[in-house]
Amino acid sequence: MPSRVLLADPLGASSMIAVAAARGPLAGSAATLAVAVAGRSGGAYRLGRGAAELRALGIDAVAALKAEKATGRAGEVTVIPVRRDGLDLVLLAGIGDGSPAALRKAAAAVARRAKDSKSLATTIVDGDDEPAVRAVAEALALATYRYSVNGAKPPALKRAKLVVDDPGGLRPALARAAAVTLAVRRARDLANAPSLGKSPQWLAEQARELGEAAGLTVAVRDAAQLAAEGFGGVLAVGAGSSRPPYFVELAYQPAGADRHVVLVGKGITFDSGGLSLKRTDAIAGMKTDMAGAGAVIATMAALPALEIGVAVTGLVPLAENMPSGSATRPGDVVRHYGGRTDEVLNTDAEGRVVLADALAYAAANLAPDAIVDIATLTGAARIGLGSRHGALYSTSDGLRDELLAAAGSAGERLWAMPLVDDYRDGLDSSIADLRNTGDPEREYSGGSIMAALFLREFAGGVPWAHLDVAGPARAEADEDEVTKGATGFGVRTFLRWLES
């Protein structure tokens, strides 16, 4: 395992994606040219900027579209080999309704088709629409991401150019897109790293390195400090591992900030289930059970580059959940930060146990205006919402609506879920303040809701939101700008929310 996380391929760097003025010939400016197809009107295809130049080169784009029965829907790409006049390939890219969401699909499809070219120029962003430029730039960088412990072979594509009317006015938007995609790719790298090398200590070191490089204040607590300060939940989850738990606190304090937000990320560097051992098929992907922590670490490191005006503290409880003679047993009682007790009925419901300490610490010590946690928490959320939507719970309608709007703008999918108070008594324990799973004798399941209700107990009345991202934090295959493996879900939402 390397001492630091490095990006595997170069297109995410800000210098690799540029905006260029719509002047001069497009052919010869790049090995691949992508032109927009906005569908058919009156039986005729509507092509974007660059169509006239294709005709001048003797390229019959309309005939190619007809031959492929193209519709112009977002993400559809018709490929025309050229290999002359400095141009190897023309891509006719469907952009659907031209919305940022449709442009993300189009740009991701173009990036994958152009991965064997050294350079790309595209006119799929027409005009000077900042949200469109950000959507396309982010998708181009994210769709080309690859991870490998051997060092993923990067795509040949090294440069991408967005042809627009006013490049000068759009360069700030491009810079923000670069900062966001760098953060997402860092989160993916952290979550994709194998757990053999990804101990809690290793991940704490990555957080320290990234945080200090960004100018953040970083504090790392080891097991002895956690015991001295009463972080019983983190210690209990990490008790079965030979690799002790840690707790990272990252602080960003811009001048003049009048609002303080706390982000909390679940950092289980490997989740075997503990003594409540998972099935073999369920355990294989558990190196990504710290995806929430990766999202928070990467988000925090991006704040200075985006000049976020809000004070933000990132809390990352880190532990490895393993079975051993020292592991926490079902039926044990844990004393969390602040003194609340928790009867652990299922050691595989460990994420909420470490998050509870962090939430209680934030509410008691940091005076936040809002707390938001993110975690690959429950299989129930994935069963209910599938693999592309995260479940969103909140005690504040305003906070909920802000996060939903940010997710929509960023291209991530959240779905608002209910905190059902009628279920709360299912967490009652006869020997502790509460227990970490619902009453197994009750007829309802609602596992994701029960987990959210458990966490709410520790938020101290502060406006709080919980993102259960067990589905969208991992992908089984490439889809749009999401790549197979860890997705970095949550980073784009957090940064858009904090920017706003």
C-alpha cells in the first residue's frame, strides 16, 4: 500500500480540461471531435456547432445518424472514423433536452468513447451556460477515472477542450469543476484502496496529509485518547481488531464565517460484521464501508480551493470491525461519548455505534448550526431505493430541502425519507438507554428508518441530516459519470450545498 493516495489518471487535473473560443477550424485542434445531436425536428436531425465544418470535410453526419437509427437521447453516441486532416474520430453525441443532467450523460459517454484518443474537442456545451460547463467538465473527468493497486493504465486521453463563446467568463466555473472532481476522485481512491493496507491508522494519516496540505487544522485521537475522553462507541467497534481505532477532526475556519456546519463520515475500514459475522457474498465489498469517511475527508480538503465561506468541521471515526476474543459481544452495553448507554444486539450494526460518538461530540462541543452525517449504513436503504439513490433523513425541513437541491444540482440522487416516531419504542432497552437495532419481535422492519432514529438520539437537538448511502456509494458497473467500484457519492452534494 502506498504511503499516500494518488490519482491514477490525469484528466481530473485542472490543466487537462480547458475552455476555448468558438473561432477557427475545429478539425485538427484535437484527435477526436464531439458534436451535439439534439434530436429530430420535423424528421430532420438538429446538430450543434461544428456541423458545418463536418460537411466541409465531406463527413455526412446525417447519413451516419440515420444508419444508426439515432434518436439524440442523452448518452447516445454515433461514431464516425475519419483519420485524416488531423482528425481521427467524430462523435455525434446525443444531448437530449440539453439540461445539465443530460449533458452529464452525454459528456460521460463521449469521454469513454474518446479514451483511446490523445485529445478531445467538444461543442456539446453551446453558449456560455456555467451550470452546463460544470456538468460537462465534471463528467469528462469522472467518467475516465480508474483505480488499480498496480497503478491503473490511464486512458490515452490527456486533454479535453470545451468550445464555447466566452472562455474567459467560464474559466472560474471550470476551476470549480476541477476542484470538485479532484475531491470526488480522492474519495474514490480512498474507498477503493484494499483493506489490507487501509487500517484506521493509515486512513487517519491520509486525512492528516490531505487536511494539512489544504491548510486545515487537523487533530487525530488514538485509542488511548478515545478512552480518556469517553468515546466508547468507537472503541467498542474497534475492540476485535489488532489495528486500533482512531478519530480525526478536520477544521476549516474562513475569515468572516457566520455559520458552522459539521460533517460526519462513517469510517469502518473493513466490516466483517464482528461476531455477528456477515455472509461471504456480503463481506467481499466491505473495503468501501468507509466511503462516508472518504467523502468527508475529500470534501474538507476541497473547501479552501472553492473559497467556501462557511466554517466546516469534519469528524471521522475510524475503526475496523473484526471478530476475535476481544470483540464486542451481542448483548454488551456500550457507553457513548456524553454518557448515553447502548445495548448492542447486533455487532454488524456498527456504523451507527461509531457515528453516535461523533454526533454526541459535535453537539456537545462544537456549537454547530447543522450536523450532516454520511454512511454506508444499511442494506435496507439499498433494498428500498436501489443503487443510485441515497436515503435522506432530517430533523429540519429547511436543511432537507437544501441538501435535496444541492444533490439535484450536483448530479447525485437523494430521496427524502420519514423519521417515523411511532417506531422509536422499538429501540427501547430494558438494561440501557437504547439498543442499536429495532425489536426483532416487531412485525415491521424499516431497518434504515430505525438506524436514523437511533442516530437522532445523539444529535442533541441540533438541525441534523443523515445520508444512508449504502447503495450509491458503490457501483457494480460503469454508468454515466459513475465508474465501477467506489463512487465518491456525497462529495458533489456537500460541495454544492456549502457553495450555496
